[in-house]
Amino acid sequence: DSGVTQTPKHLITATGQRVTLRCSPRSGDLSVYWYQQSLDQGLQFLIQYYNGEERAKGNILERFSAQQFPDLHSELNLSSLELGDSALYFCASSAASGANVLTFGAGSRLTVL
Amino acid sequence: AQSVTQPDIHITVSEGASLELRCNYSYGATPYLFWYVQSPGQGLQLLLKYFSGDTLVQGIKGFEAEFKRSQSSFNLRKPSVHWSDAAEYFCAVGASASGGSYIPTFGRGTSLIVHP
């Protein structure tokens, strides 16, 4: 157990729907990262939050949004889902915002039918 | 922009044999380098990291990696592979982003298959 908790583990939904993925960082970590892992794109960085504020943005689609709450958990919202959004979504946390080791959760597998 | 290349998509070795997984990076400044391992159905686990200092770094599970600036490489090695090492291995380079962040960029991964 890495200490980073992601729910749900698996999610199956239909095109056009909206889902929310949740992440609780490791105790004491202030920074949360979201990555998307797919067969054709590999591991792609989506977005980073530090202590409630957005710090860095990667290849995140406009249909996707995220936030980090005062208790430091984070949610990734995916809307108007398309078949191509099917992927494994990882959350990772680190103690700070700078050069740090990321601790990954087990991931949320999203299947869009 | 930074990038990481793992030239080998699959590597097959016999149990007990030595292993070397290749990683080349492209980054203008001093890199922060990582190797992670992903077992099926699991998240990524850190094997080792290089931030500065000794270019030969030791990690968990008997792995080591050597940073060679002249070759822009950070290859992962293990002298004797165990069946439980079968997994996907990812090399990553930490690159600076806005707001003082360092965002790891990952390679496409190398799948290690271990034959008994």
C-alpha cells in the first residue's frame, strides 16, 4: 500500500457521460499529480495541484477539470466522455512542489463504451 | 521540451541472468532521473532516483542505475534477475515547469519477461 488512495478502481460508462475520480494523497503530502496511461500515448501528465492551488498543466483536455480541496484530496472530473478517454488514470502525491519523488496510487481504470 | 526514450519495448531474460534496461533522455539542464516499476494491476513504484552526486545509484530490489551525462543515459541494471522482476519498467526525467514545479516525463516503458 503506497498510501495514495484512488477511487473507484474500475469504472464503466457510456459516451457523453461525466465521471469523477477521487484521490487521497499520502499523509503529509501537499502536492497531487494526475496522469493518464493509455496504450497509444503512454503516461501523460495532466495537471498538478499544490496545497489547493493549480501549479502546472500538461496535456489536459478542456473537457477535463480537477481541483484540490482544503483537506488535500483531489478530484478529476471527466465530461462528455469519448471512447478515446478509456485509460488508466493515476494520481500521485509528493511532499512539496519542487523536485520530489512521486508516490503513485493504484489507479482508476475507466472504460467508455 | 524534455523527452525520454526507452528503445526496448520488450526484453526477455532467463532467471538468474543479468539485466540492463536502456534509457536516454533529452533535457537542457541538469536532470532529475527516476526509474519506476509497474506490476500488473498496480501503480508505479519507485526503484531509484538520481538528483546529484554519485552517478551510480542503488535502489530497491537489487537494482542500480548509472547516470552518464555525456551519453544522456540512465540505464537500469540488475546482476541476477528473479521471476518476480517481471513487470513494466519506466524511466522518467523531472523537468522544471511553471511555479517551481518539477514534472516527471515518462518513457513509454520496457516490458520485462523472465523465463524460468
